[in-house]
Amino acid sequence: MATTYGDSRYGQEYGHRDGRRRLPAGLRAPFEARHWRELGYVLLSLPISVLTFTYAVTMVSLGVGLLVTFLGIPVMAGALAGCRGLGAMERARARALLRVDLSDPEPLRVRGNGLMAWTGAVFKSGSSWRQLLYAVLHLPWAVFSFCVAVTFWVYGWAMLTYPLWFWVLPVYAGQDGIQLYGDETHSVYLDNAFEIGTTALLGLLVTLATPWIVRALTMVDRLMVTGLLGPSRLSARVVELESDRGVVVDTAAADLRRIERDLHDGAQARLVNLAMDLGLAKEKLTEDPRAAARMVDEAHSEVKTALQELRDLARGIHPAVLTDRGLDAALSSVASRCTVPVTVEVDLPSRPAPAIEGIAYFTVSELLQNISKHARARSASVEVWRAESRLMLQVTDDGVGGADTAAGSGLAGLAERLGAVDGVLVVDSPAGGPTTVTAELPWRG
């Protein structure tokens, strides 16, 4: 059963949350779940780092000591493999407590079978050495962050609750072993009111500052985990390029299939019909010249249609106007074929790389086709400009909106194409419009 906000239990919960959110962030911080997760991470780091440091130093020292024998290299490989396992545990802990969005590093690439192939893969993996470095470096930082966090947390809460300790423990009132009653307690409190108030105020300030201090400490942990336990920038870039290469190959294959389909179903079919009509006209030329002339006229019209389809197909592959005159003229030509009035403004100091220019042209062309088919707009605009080393495109219409880059849509495919060349596609299309699609491409000119 779906639960609505009107439900009493959920209504109270949301009301509590809303009331808490109305408090300033500085007052909420000591009681938020994030603070307790981060504090728990810092407290756990010390014992875990002691274990990982001990394991790493012991195993590496043992392996180095055994290098004089054939056992040294396998022991070193085992030490690195163990550090990889400990790194996996640390990544899981960082994801759970620090909410770090962290991918696993590249797996071992074992070429061949047997122990030696696996050992070589472990030694060649940069991730193995980075995780060993993390196991060694994390201990001093864990000791420092543990001491700082515990000191601030304990002293903050101790001073904040000082009035309670003053009342519970008589020694604070200067009456060791003597229980105070009635007016005596009030008198002692009044005599020490400044001390009690000042201590509690300092405790409040320290308590409010502690979550931000702990957060600053865990920022260093985030950097260490991301930099040493995550994938390297080079490997991440390789994975990205491999993915982009797959997108480019798929896109090229889809374009070839589209061209083949258009030729087969369009111009080729018309040319086949044209050949048949001309053959029939040739046979009737002596028997029925009028019918033959009528068939030749029909064939002439068919030739014109086939030529137009071939021009459109050639323009879809790469328009000549783009090569000869650049984006301004090419986009103006595309805008003239749109079903709604389109204003085009191109402000470029020079021409970008030909490949980027072609992608920009087809991006605008597809967006204008979407406007013609789906937007029900009255007008649209296209703006193109350069921002530092990026080519910016923006297509806007006053249609019904609702455009989305959900999987399976044309915008999703367009975003993949742009992503293959380090481009970005951003769609802002609320229901009811207007729609603004911004594309960003590398200049590379």
C-alpha cells in the first residue's frame, strides 16, 4: 500500500524533518547522521590502520628479506595481493560511512596461466603499489585525526554538560563528600554562576565546531581513498576512451545502415522503376508514340525525385555548404528547412576542427528536426559561440516541452555521440516549455 504524506506516522516524521531543517546548519550538525558516520569513520580508522600498517610492513619486509631466495618474489606478490584485499575493505568503508562515489581500480590483467603469470600481473599493476602506499601512509594520519576528533568531541560535550557535573559531583562545588540541600545548592550555583556559564558556553562552541573539524579531517581521508584506492586517472581515461570508441563504431555502423537503407528504399527503387518505365516506353515508341511520350514524362519526373533524394542523402552524409562556407551558412540552410521560423546567430572567430564542425552541424540539424516533429513550437533559435577551448551550441524553442534524455530517445543517442568526443549535452525542458538544449564540444581547431 502506498503511504502518503497524510499518514500520521509519516506526517510526523516529515514534520520533524522539516522542523529540523529550519534550524541553521551549524546547530543541526552535531545531531545529523552525517556527523556520526564521519566520526565513526575516524574512530574506526585507528585500529584498522594499525592492522593494515602492521600487515604491509611485516609482509614487505619479509619479502625483501627473502629476495636472496626464490621465495622473496612470491611473498612480495602475496603482500601486494593482500593490500589489494585490504583496499577493497577500505573502499567499502568509505562508501558506507563517507558516501564516497568511488569505482574499483582496474583488475589484474593476467596474461597466461600459472603462478608466474599472476605474480607478474600483480607487480605490473600500479593499483597494487598505490594500495600498499595507502596502507603505510594512512596510519600517521589516522593517529592524528583520531586524537583531534576525540579531543574536541570529549571536551566539547564535557564542558557543555559542566552544569550537570557541577550538580552531580559535590567536589566541583568545593564540598567534597558533603551533600548539599535546598538553599545551599542555590548558593553554590550563584557563587559559581560565571564559571558554570562560561564553561558551558565554551563547550557549546566546541561542540558546534566539532562536526566541521571532523568533516575537514575526513576530507583528507576522501582524498587519500580516491587518489590511492580508486582507479588511476590514466586507467579511467583508457576505459572512457574504450567506451567512446565503442560508441563511435556503433554510430558509424548505424550511419552506414541508414545510408544503405535510404539508397535501397529510396533512390535505388526509383531508379529501378525508371529503368522499367524507359524500357516500356522504348517498346511503345513505334506502336503508340503518345503513350511512350507520357511514360517518358513520368520517367523524367521520377528522375527529378531520385536526384532530390540523392542530394538529401549526400547532404546527410556531409553537406557541401558546410565544407565550403562553414557553420553559419550550413546552419542557416538547415534552419530554412525547419517547419517553424528559426533565427540563427553564429559568433565564431574562426572555424573549429572539421570533425567537430560536422558534429555541431548534425547536432543542430537533429535538434531542429525534433522541433519540427514534436515540439509544436511557434519559433526557435540557434546560437553558436566559442567559450575558451569549447564550442557552444544552444537551441531554444517555445514549444510544449517535456523533452528528456531517457534511454531510447533520440536525445540519448545524441548525448552519446557528443560524449564520444568529450562533449556534453544538457536539456532543460519543463512541461509546458520552453525547451533549451545546450551542447558543448571541444574546439580542437
